[in-house]
Amino acid sequence: MQDVRNPVDGTRIAYQVVGTGTPLLMVHGTALSHSIWRGFGYAKALQAQYRLILVDMRGHGRSDKPHDSDSYAMDLVVADLLEILDTESPFEPAHVLGYSFGGRAVLSLAIEHSDRVRSLTVGGGSSRPMTGAFDALFFPGCVDALERAGMDGFLEGWGIRRGRPVDPQTAAAFRRNDALALAAYMRRSDVEPGIDDAVLRAMTTPTSMFVGSKDRERRPDTEYAASLIPDCSLTVIEGTDHASAVAASEAVLASLIPFLNQN
């Protein structure tokens, strides 16, 4: 693992580089880490053609895990990603891909620093205000559950809401998190404003989006954002919800690889 420090607040951000070719920055979702891209088969499928920059977001994986909610402001998250690109791809725009929280982060990156982004792929993402997003996405009171009962309590509540237990691979990834850091990140996300529709309509970065057909909360948000961004393509991953869409790598890669190749 390598790391950089955010130039604004000094938070250390860990990442790993694998493969050769055009840079592709890959950003995971809530409570996961860079290891999902290996575990779900993305790295194996892409590393022969792309130089994969696999990030552990602040509060996740091997990156620093502050317990202060203000440490998770989106401008700081974007600065984390920009510092990595400045280090690993200073002279060449990179493809960027993000899922869920990572999707919101790379969307913000592409808007604020479009010259650094060759193409944008957003999975299960949203441009809307984040108020109540985690209660809707996981279960009501999920942040309180993290603070009170830790990760096991959170996973139990999420499984009840889903009607079935969280799959073992995702559950194991969640359990590797610092529950208080994750709660701080969620509380900050709850007050993040949305991205104005006019900003999305003005985007020029080639953009692709994907979302699970059973993702009750994020499918409408993803479809809405895709309808506003010029020439944005949208792939619906059949039979998957928010937790399982990113794991359906074969279906995601079927649309992702042609999109990357043409950009």
C-alpha cells in the first residue's frame, strides 16, 4: 500500500496501484475498502489494460479514521482523490469509477476538476441532498445503532430491513471498519447539499452509470442524474440491490469495458 496526505487537513489516505496502461481510479462505497475490486473480480479483468489506482477512502480500510464528522466534508474527500491523481497521474487525465459513496465523490471530482477526468463511471450514486440517505439506504436509526451497538448491531439491523442477512463477503468487509469513524462519516453526509441540476446538465465528461434493479433508494436517484447528464449511458443490473449490484462484476464489466475502451 502507498499513501498520500490531504494537503488541507493532513489526513493520510492509503491506496494501491496494480496493472499497466491508462490510469483508472476506483473508489469503493460505504464501509468497504479497495479490496472489493479484487474480491469481486474487477482487478483481474482490468489490470492488463489499465493502471488501477485502488483507494481506501478516509474513514475506511487502511486510511486514517477520524471521529470528527467535519472531517468527512465532501470538499475534503475530493481533495483526497485529487492528491492521489496529482501523485499517480499528474500529466494524464484518468478514468474514474466510484460506487455509492465513491460514486458521489467521483461525480464531485469530475465536476470540480473535469480536466483531470477522462471518463466517469458512477454506480448506485446520487446527486441529491444526502439528508436521511443512510436511514433510507440501510435502516432507520442506523447511525445510532453503529454508535450504540457497533458493527454487529448495524449489520443485524440492515439484514432485518433487507429481509435476509447481508452476504458474508460484504459483512466481513463492514466488520473491518471503525464503527465510530463510520458513524461520523454518515452524520456529515447527512448534511451534504445536493448537486444542482444545471451543473449536471452542463457536464462534458463522458459519463456512464449503473444501478441495481432492486435498489429501492438509489435506482430513482441514479436514473434521475443519468437523465440530466448529456449523453450519459445507464445500465440496470437485474436482480440486484444496493449491496449486491457492485458484486455483480460480470454484468457491470459487460458495459464498463466497452465504455472505457471508447473513451
